Amino acid sequence: MTPAARVSAAIEVLDRYLDGTPLEKALTNWGRQNRYAGSKDRAAVRDHVFSACRRMRSAAAIGGARTGRGLMIGLLSADGVDLQEVFTGDRFAPAPLTPEELTHLESCVEMFGDEAVDCPDWLWPDVVQALGAAASEVFGSQQSRAPTFLRVNLAKADLPSAQASLADDGIETVPHPTQDTALEIRSNPRRLQQSTAYTDGLVELQDASSQAISDFVPVETGQNILDLCAGGGGKTLAMAARVHADFYAHDIDPKRLAPIKERAKRAGVAVKLLQSDQLGRAEGFDGVLCDAPCSGSGSWRRSPEGKWSLTPKRLEELCQIQADILDQAASLVQPDGWIVYATCSVLACENEDQVSAFLKRNPGWTLERSLQFHPDEAGDGLYAALLRR
């Protein structure tokens, strides 16, 4: 495919997404209907689509329309691409720019605030409340592609040996500046799942900030630890790689737990899966990790679709779910136990405010410490708080 043909394909996928098809499904359907497209073509189309989705407000403002064509015009124009070389009308290329589109491009003015950093307008006051003067910088960082990090599985390897194994398969990595189990992939990330390091369980895909949250959990040898909202189990596997303890994983959606068995087997660690009716223990758990469902506002570089699907009502619902999960965790912990509450959010309503409300509802609990990461080149935006009874 030519570069112009890739832009045409991205326009098609974006139109399907804007018509209501989930982003990944729209990409998958396009790939199935265009099997002639090679792996590099599919990757290029995907990059266009995700870039346009990350920058949807600003791209639409520049391009003049919230359509696939408008988004790609705005995106490429902002990136300094000569649109006349792409929108040629040649075979498989987008149609030439119309007089109206050219006039709009010439009349564009500088953007400010929420539009400039591609934040939903209704959410901007909450963002400014949470981040203050850093709001534009933090949200601006989410307009670009996120780095890809690996966690070295300490149960099977150390960082140098994992890095060497990856290099043997042509995957270049560099150590994270502060997280001693993290490697950032610098080349050939799409080779990872076929690499020896991955198939032998030496490494797992996990963001560096997420690894830091796992290290933040005060698990000790011999304890009984519950990951209450485990999902695919990444944080549980990270904890199990560094401490010998009894690890349990639960999720309200059992289907989300399915990958844990294979991942734990590959990693060489043990995790017991619990259904909801198996959560009660007479003696309680020593500690509970609550990696709660949230807006995902700290990881919208990876999942930009979530930025535009979030609504005030849904955010309110998520905050109630988080409160319920914290209260449930408190009922599952031993009298001298702890809870680690975590989100991949940068919003105060899901983080500090949620912890403060829990402490008011539950006398006898205290906040021991907390940490907050903002999305940047070192990882996603995450929050964690250690609560003790």
C-alpha cells in the first residue's frame, strides 16, 4: 500500500468507529476485508487510527469535521505533512482537498486549554482541580504514543539475562531509570510474543508505573494476599515473582481471569482463582489489593477510545463502584490487615477523594502512604494508597 492508500484506509476505519463500531473491531474488520494488506500496512493504518483518536478534538478542529476524513486532514496538517501529496485523488488515495477544506485550513487559529490537549470539555474542570498548573502538560503527554514496557520475571531471570535473550531475537530494550524490573522496548515490539524470553516466561508486558504499584504493596513472606479486581493478573504475578506468599485472584467478571492460569504457568508462580462465593475466609486475608475499575484517564494513550466514551454519569457510577469495592475489601481483611487501593486515573474524585471518603466511613483505618504517577515517558498515570486498620 502507498502512504496515501494507508490514509484512505485509516479514514475508512475511523468512519466506522465514529458510526459506533468499537475501535479494535473496526480495525479487525478492515483487516479481514483487505487481506492483501501486509503487516507493515496494517501497523501503519493502526498507528494513523490511534493517533487520530488520541487527538480527536484538535484534529477535528483543524480538519473542519469530526469524520474520518476531517480527522486525518487535521492530524496530518498538524504533523506538517504536505496534504497535496496525500489527498491526490489517485487510485486508492483520498480525494483532493475541496475549496471549503482549504479555506478552513487557512483560517485555523491557535487552540488553548482543553481543546489544545484533547481533553473532553466537560472533564476539564476536574482535570484542572486534580492537576492544577500541570493539567496541560499531563494531558498533552497523552496525545502521543505510550512507551512499551516489559517486566522482568524475577522468579526466572534477572534484568541482564532477560535483556540478552530479547536481543538474541532482535528486540532492543533499555532499562527503566528508576524501576529495576522494567525494560522499555526500543525496537521490534511486534516480535515480542514469538521471542524466547516471552514464551519461556522471562518477561511479561507490564507498564513501568504498574510495576511500581506492585512493589508498593507491602506483601511479606507467608501472607495470604487477595487481588480483588485482578483482571488478567499482572500485578499478582509481579508480586508472586518477588515474594513467597499465598496469592488469590478474583474478578467480578470471571472471563477476565481466564488468562491468569496460562500466564502463571509460563511465569512459574502459583495463583489460586476465587469465585465471588469463595471470598470469605474465617481468619480474613492479610492484605487485599483493590486495582479498581476507573476512568483509565492515566492510560488514555493506550486506550484513547475510553477518553471519548466516558460520560459524567459513567464517572459517577465508577466512583460508586470504587467505594463499594473498598468497603468490601475492608470486610475481607484481618483485624491488623491492610488494603492497597489503586487506579490508573489522574482524577482526584477517583483517588484522594475516594480514600478520604473511605476513611470517614470506616473508623479505625488510616492512610499510611500514597503515591501518584502522571503519564509521561516513564509510564502511565497511576495512583495507589496503603490503608491499615
